[in-house]
Amino acid sequence: MTKKKGRKRILSAGVISLALILTHFFILEEDEGRVEQVIVQDTIQAPVYVPNYYYGIVVDSLKIFEGEVKRNETLADILSEYNVPYEKIHQLAKNSKEVFDVRKIGVRKPYSVLYQGDSVKQATHFIYKPNAIDYVVYDVKDSVKVYKESRKITYVETELAGDIQTSLYIDMLNQGGDADLVNSLADVFSWKVDFFGIQQGDYYKIIYDEKYVDDEFIGTGEIKAAYFNHIGEGSYAIQYDQGEGVDFFNAEGQSLRREFLKAPLTFTRISSRYSGRRYHPVQKRFKAHLGTDFAAPRGTPIFAAADGTITEARYKSNNGNYVKIRHNGNISTQYLHMSKIATGIRRGKKVKRGQTIGYVGSTGLATGPHLCYRFWKNGVQVDALKVELPPSNPIKEEHKAAFDSLAKGYISRLDVIQMPADSVELMTAELGSH
């Protein structure tokens, strides 16, 4: 065979397909007789199988039924319609006790059944959703398995501003907040703002988290920073954790919280104040009233005003169901007329500030549901709303630089939050009338 000068390209016979890559082999013949092999690869696009998931379960071959638990409906009632044997349902209920007791499945709570078949349906999974975040999976395919998972929560930082025309609760709801946000704001400023004396024209600005699951709003999260103007006096609140738990501080780093809650129940009204001479509605005579009465619906939770130890938790004729707490060497608080004392609250038990110790009622010498809150200092009953108490710890020196930087950013943002147009118009009209 005569060799010719120059390169001559000859295509070999093989084309190999592997993992969606086509490999072509070329042989180059050179003048000197040396053979060189060159590999050229072409990548082609091909559809990739992506399974469909539902609560972490592949459902490509399954059908899904979504419903709500009906009154008097049990797990057995639901699963028997999907041909799950009673023996397996019994085993499932037994196996789930450590995860979720099936007896606690609630009316109108959502659930899903994953199943196969049309005319004869066969369940593979039952998914119960006690709340917007958690869900319990009962796997009934072969062996019975039960496990609990949580959906991923996305936090979105949000701003809200508004003024007070009727009440903090009503106005904040009308302006886009919810009950949890109202209570959170009242708690943040509970020692700075007298929410029982709130006035028309007071206003607020809040930076807070909203919680979402799969783009569905499920509630408000923590307040990050806030501003409240009460009777012309404004106060900032910045959230910060210096290793002792989350607390709120003013612009200078002083704690907004004090050792004691100003009110031992959430956002109600004062029906009777501390007085040396008050006409008693039951005994029909004037006598000293050495406590503060908070009117609230029956069953409203009552909180421990501060950390302490239970010294009394019992029933007494005039007091009704009541709890008394010793907080330190010279301060105690007492909570009267409870409908019931909370589970686990007994003499010698240690409690934390804000812990539920009982529920509003009208037991003992009372005409209607309310809490009579009493405060002792150095063995003498004093007005809980007027007693001066020391603040909690300020920002420590080692956290001062980090806090100041954080506070500066939040305060700048709060200052530029715009009030709603209707609020601005109303404020302008009120200023013009003076």
C-alpha cells in the first residue's frame, strides 16, 4: 500500500452510547506511519425522571384524598373505607402511642389518604395534620410504621404601622395585624406603655417576622424591633440576645422589661383599682381593697408575674381558688378567684415569669369573672401598678458594639416606615382643629 504525503482522516466503524453521551472514534494516519486516535464527545439532552413528592412520599403511582375529620369519626372509620384490616389499624394505634396518640385526632383537622386502585381502594399512607407545621405519617403498606415530621417554615421580615382610634386590638387587626402580634407588642412595651390608659392618636411601627409554609401564611413570628408613641412620648424596642435569652432594649441598651410583669394576664381591662376605701359589691359595705381587679372572660390564662416559688395553691372561702408566689426575700404576689388552678401548680413548685398558673373565674367572694391581683413588698400590701421595681440587666459591655450596630439599623428603618394614608389624614385633621 502506497503511503501518501499529508494527513488522511479515516472514520472507524464504532459509535458507542453511554449515559446519554455519544462517543465518536476517529483515526488519523500520519506520514511516518504513526497512528493517532482522537476521541470527540457529543452530549445530547434527554428527559430526566423527577418523582412527584407529597409530604416526602413518592406519589407517582398513588392517588390522594384530602379531607377533614368529622365529628365522632375515628381513624378506624377513615381507614376501613380504604380496605385497611382492623388488625392492622389496631397495630397502628398501638405503635403510634409514642409518636402521636390516635385518640387525640381532632374534629375538623385536615388529613390525607394515599391509596392505589379505583373500584377497590387500598390505602398506603394516612397523613394527619394537627397544625400548619407538624404532620404524622401512618405507613400501612406492608408493616405498620408511624413517624412525625415538620414542614419547613420560611420567615419573611415584614413592617406594619398604624394609629389607635378605638383600641390597640381592634385597630391593629383592621390595619393588617393579628391577635398574636397585638399581644406581642403589648408584651414588649408592657413596662413602658400603660395599655389600660391608651389614647386616640397613639401610634406604633413594627418590624416583625411572618411565617409561611409552602407560600401559605401561617402566623406571625417574633418582633425584631418596634416603636410606640404614647401620649406624645416615643419609645424604641430592639430585640437582642446576649446569652441570657431574647430580651428587648431601648436605643441606649437599657432593658424594657422589668423583673415583674405589669399585668398577670393578657390585654384585658382594670375593673377596680387598689383603694383604701371601696364599696364591696357582695358585702354591701365600704372596706379597703388592697388589690387590682382585672375583668376578663372566664378561662383566660393567668401568668406568674415573675420567677418564684409557690407558697399556697388551694381553695379558701373568700379567695376562692388562689395561688400565692414568693419571688424573693421581700416580694410576694397573690392571684384570687380562679376558675381552676393550672395542672402541676402546687406548694413548693418553682415557676417562671409568664408561666400559666391558673385561669380566670369567679370562685369565692366574687360577683363575676375577674382576677384580683395582690402585691406584697416587705410584708405590706402595696399597689401593684405603682410600685417601683428595678429593671432587668442592660446590654453588657462585651455586647455593646454589636447591639449599637443592630439598633442603629433598625431605628433607621423604623423612622422611615410610612404611616397608612388614612392615619396621616386623620392626624392632620386633628392638628388643624386645635
